[in-house]
Amino acid sequence: MTTAETANTEQDTMASFYRRSHFWGRTTLLVLIIMCFAPPLYMSFVLDAHPGWGVIATGLVGYASFIGIMWVLEPITYYPTLGVAGTYLAFLTGNIANMCLPCSSAAQKAVNAEPGSKKAEVAGVFGIAVASLANIVVLLIMVIGGTYLITLIPPYIEGAFNFVLPAIFGAVLGQFAYKTPQYGVAALIIGMIILFSPIFSLIKIALCVALTITAVLFMEKKKGNI
């Protein structure tokens, strides 16, 4: 098989992968949306426990004013790392920042995939899928016997849980900064500046990502790589 034929085969395979990802991603998310609305609709119109549209509108406006901006920023922020299928799966599963994103990065690292490549995208999907299954198992255990298990954890260990998420982000930063230390330093500096700046907290992550990407592109342009 020639190089051109191999390239065409890879393009056809990825095109089929994207079509199936969009179909199953939209289907499963639509089913999830219906399942989320089913209980309140049942309680409101079957059990006659509707609280009133005014209360619902007030709650929606209050929640949207606090977190609504992330409905737009999170898909844009996470898509470059997660890819098409990974984005669908991650938003279906949840825990994107502290589970899906690190597991996707770890899977890409395990197969030596270049970030942003097709290989990295496919590997990231497997990482998220395995993490989601592990998360379900852990949740089942915690739901069944979580209260009892928590009583067995010493207070000093329970307090250490507050450092889990920063440790995950630090590990991800170290993983990518190892190959290109200058980008890691730039990301760390930008992150620290934004962290201690009087900026609206909901846009700090998205702003940090956008500025870091801009800085990396600027450095690559100075090197003549783009």
C-alpha cells in the first residue's frame, strides 16, 4: 500500500470515527437530558407537586448568573485536549477537570502520542472510558458503604483530601512541561498571575488556558515553527 493510499485510509477511518462519535454522543446526551427532566416532570404534573414557574425561573436565573458562563467556556477550553469523542464522553460522565482530563493526558502519555494528534485523541477516549468505569465502581462502593468507610478514615488523612485536586493538576503540568520546560514555566507564571489577580473566578481557568495557548503560539512563531 502506497503512502497516499495509507493516508486516505486513515482519513476515511477517522471520518467514520467522527460520524459515529457525533451520533452516539448526541444520542446518549439526549437520553441523559430526558432522564434528568423525567423525575421533576413526574413530580410536578403527575404527583401535583409543581412549585410554580416563578420559583423555577428565579432558581434558573440565579444559577445561570453564577455558573452559566461555564456552559460556553468549558467545551471550548477542554475540546483541544479531549477531542470530539472525548468531549462527548467527558461531559456525559462529569468530573472533567479532576478525572477525565488527567486520565486522557495519562493515556496519551502511555502510548507516546503527540498532543493534538489523531492518535492522542483516540488514546484519550480510552483513558476517559476506563476512568469513567472506575468512577462508577468507586461510586457504587461509596453509595453502599461510604458512610461507614468515612468513619474509619483518620481526621489527618481526611484533611489531606483537599490537596488531591492541586496534586492532579501539578502532575499534569509536570507531565507536559518535562518535554518543553519553557512552556511549563510560562504556563506556571500565567497561572500564578491569574490566580492572584482580582478576576471573576468563573473565567480564571478559561483565561489561563487562552493566555497560555497564546504565549506558546507566540514562542513557536518566534522559533519559525508556524
